[in-house]
Amino acid sequence: MEKDRQKLYRWFRRHGRDLPWRRTRDPYAILVSEFMLQQTTVTAVVPYFERWMEAFPTLRDLANADESQVMSRWQGLGYYSRARNLHRVAREIEQSHGGRVPRTLPALRSLPGVGEYTAGAVMAFAFDFAGPVVDANIARVLARLADWRHPIDNAKGVQFLRRAAESLLPAKGGRRHTSALMELGARVCLPKAPHCGECPLQESCRAVVPERLPVKRPRRVTEAVQEVRAFVWARGKIWLERSRGPRWLGMWVMPVAKVPERTSVHEEIYPITRFRVTMNVVPEGKMDRTLSGFSPEELPPMPSPHRRAVAALLRKRHNRVHAR
Ligand code: SF4
């Protein structure tokens, strides 16, 4: 085991990527990166992380920011509940933990939006704690190393992954260990075509057909959903409402159309969780008291499908007016 670990660490020293959150041990910065990396790729996160750290360099800066500043920095990354939770985490740490990110798994887990994985990752990357951390990349490596041909996403599979991760752990140095395993999954032990010839763990790996692993339970079928929103334009402003959730709770969106039978002037199709949403937009000229008006130059942060639709419709409007 020790020999394998040393091979893995040597490989990581030579091939590990230089990522901004690997250059720091600031627990706040690591917490930010972990929130951003939930459901988003490393490449997409890097520029957002860098801009975020410029805007809110410390946990206190984030705790003192207002919601619209926070949402506007997150705009485009999607899954906006992560931004809201991160903001709440910063405020809670300021109020209940003296402004310092807690150093124990139970205290981290008690924070909003922090699950077992995120808590373990912060313990490893910020505090060098050697505990089992299993993300999708590590799960794939573990399943292949042991040639585990059962689903990894049921209770038995989760237990297997935890035990397998524990069996590889060093006595100390959780930061290097976790980063190296993750990197191996991200760069070598790839989902469709693993580069086994370049793998430092090749000699101990038991996978017979690694491409078929890990096994997962059959997926739920995607459900098609239709919705009709209104592009309300009046008094030189576009009129929006705050989402009442559960999707995009509190964010500015186009209101639900009052007369959905009108001819659609724009269509957006987007996936969200297990749904495939087709959003049609119809024009409406009347605003009511539940709506707030924004000039096209000062639009608030909006979820991507609404932002794209509004931008396209404002462009069309502008072209029409200037063609007259
Ligand atoms: S030998 Fe191949 S399948 Fe096994 S851990 Fe390495 S890359 Fe993955």
C-alpha cells in the first residue's frame, strides 16, 4: 500500500495541474472552490473562482456583501442555491464561529449546503486531515482498482467506497493524498478511455474491463416540461418578478404568462435536474404590482435561460425600433 501511495504522489508531483485553489490553504477560499465545483467542471470554475476571490477576498467580505452582489458574481455558473448557501455559510461562520471556518467534520456538516463530501474536502485541503473523501473521480478509481462490479450509488456501494477510500489512506497528509487521487481520476482513469499504460497504480489495479466501471443504478427518465413566460415591456422598462421557487428561489425572472395562448416570440430549451424544460415567451404590455421594472442597461442577475431570453428579445426590439 505504501509503495502504491508513493508512486501515486510521485506521479501527482509531476503531472498535477496548477489550480488556483491548490495554491492556497485559506479554508475560506477552499470552501468557495468546493461550492463552485459541485456540479460544475474545473475549467468552467477557474475564472469564476478568480473573479469571486477578487470581489470577496475574505469570508468577512462575503458575509458583509448584499445578496445582489453575491448573485451577480455567481451569474452564469448555474445551480444558484449554491451561491445563496455559501453566502449564508459566511454569515453563520461570522456569527457563530468567530469568523473562522470550523475545523471538525460535524461543525462543517452543520453549515448550510455542506454535505459529507464538501466537509471532507475542506478538512483535507485546508487542514490536511487524512479522512476518506470520495468524489466522482475518486469513486471511479476505487471501483476500478477493486474491480467492483456492483452499483456504487446504493447503500452497499457507498459503504464499499468508504471502506476502499479508508484502506488507501496515509496516516497524515490528507491534502496531497486526496488531490492526487482526484487528479488521477480526472486525468488518467478517465470514464470512457482510461490511460492504464500511464497509471501509477496499474500494477495493483484489478479492473478487467475498466471502461465498464463504475456501475450505476439505471437512471430515471428525463421528463419534458413546458412553460410560458411573459416578456413584459412598458414605460421603457422590462418588468420582472422574484421567483417564488422552488427553482431559482428569490432570483429575478420573467413572470408566468397571463395569456399563454399568445404566439411565442422566443423559445429556450434547457435541462434542469431531471427535467428538460421548453420555455416559450409571449409578449405582454401590462405590468402589475407584483412586478419590478428594470432598464435594459441595468438588469439584475438572472438565471441563464431567462437572461438569454431577455437579451435576445431586447436585441430584437432594438433592431425593430432602429429599422423604422
Ligand atoms: S490501471 Fe487503469 S483502470 Fe486501473 S486505476 Fe489505473 S487508469 Fe484506472
